[in-house]
Amino acid sequence: MVPFPSPLIPGRLIQRYKRFLADVAIDGEDAPVTVHCPNPGAMLGLKAPGSRVWLSRSVNPKRKLALTLELIEADGTLVGLNTGLPNRLAEAAVAAGLVPALAGLGPARREVRYQEKSRVDLLYEDRDGRPVYVEVKNVHLMRQPGLAEFPDCVTTRGARHLLDLAAEVEAGARAVMLYVVQRADCARLAFAADLDPAYAAGFAEARRRGVEACAVRCDITLSGIVPSILLPIVETERP
């Protein structure tokens, strides 16, 4: 389990704005507070005013905003919003043996430079000393029941990562895209080609060039988040 840094504080979302800010009405308090929203994405379907949310509190006195938006309730389930957690969740999933493609690997190096402009999230070595590049993506979009989708908006950086990983494979390494689904109500993962056709096409091309792909779903409580099962990656489906 990846625990939250402090006991969570309940409230209601008033608005999310400027990518990294949100106003929240905390339970039992009269005045709303501005909190850090650790999610630069579109948060499609996850920013409705009045939604139940939970916040962590930092003890760092240098932080401008002490509270961080961690969870939101959507479609009757808890959804993790913090895009700073998926790398830790990915490492936990690998260590727990949930990702067969990465079974038996030792500890990973983090944020290692590769290609011209990229840093890989996790860099392992296999038993033969061959590098294994693992790029981790956070997933929380669900537009039809049971189907997680990535991305929730255009991600030029994400598309570049696919090309960079493919280049590493062609140079003799292994490369794995690991999608971390921070909600427990999904049974499969697809790509939102209507939101970012370039990413969907780039994923198909990267797979053709030898990049591997896995998706791990997490269970979420008010204590923490734990990777639980591997999900199948399927063709993009539309409602």
C-alpha cells in the first residue's frame, strides 16, 4: 500500500482552476480554502462542483498551500487524483509480482535521462544486464462503465515518450508502458482516440516496434492506495 501522508480531511469541491488550484469547502468549516491540485490534466468527469473530496495536510512550513487534493468521489467510487503517486504505485505493483513482464527485477533507478529530451520514470535491469525502460502513466478517466481510458486530453509529451521507448527497443533494450488506473471500477483499458488521436496512433506504432504495455488497477481507501490486479488493454471503444 502507498499510504497518504496524513489522515485525510473530507470536504466538497467548489471549483478546480488554473490546473493546480482548487477551492474546497471543508466539512464543519465556514470559509472555503484554496488547496493544491496535483493533477495538470483535464480531469474530465472529475471536477463537478459539489463532489466529495478528501485532502491531505503537509507539515512542511515552506509550502504556500498546506492542503493537497488527493481523492474525489465519482460514479460512486473513490478516484485518485494525485499524479505524483503512480510511480510509487508502479514500483509497488512490480514488487508484488502483479506485472509478469517485470517479474523478478531488482530495485529501479528513477528519473534517468534517455534519448534527447526525456527522463524515464523507472529503469530496471534484467538478469542479463539489459536495461528495461518503464514509462508510467496515470489513468483516471472513465466515460462508460468498466472502461478506463487514456489520455483525458492531448499529451504531446506522452506521444514523444512512445517514440523514445521504441528507439530504445530498436537499440537493444526492453521498454514497457505501465498504465496505473487509480480507480477500482474499471475492468479494462483503452485509448481515447477521440481526445488524442496522435497518442492512440503512437501507441499502436510503438507496439509494432516492440514496446510492451501493461495496465494495473488500484484499490483505494481513505488510508491509502494499493495496486490490485492486471487489466487487459483493448481496442478503443466508443459509447
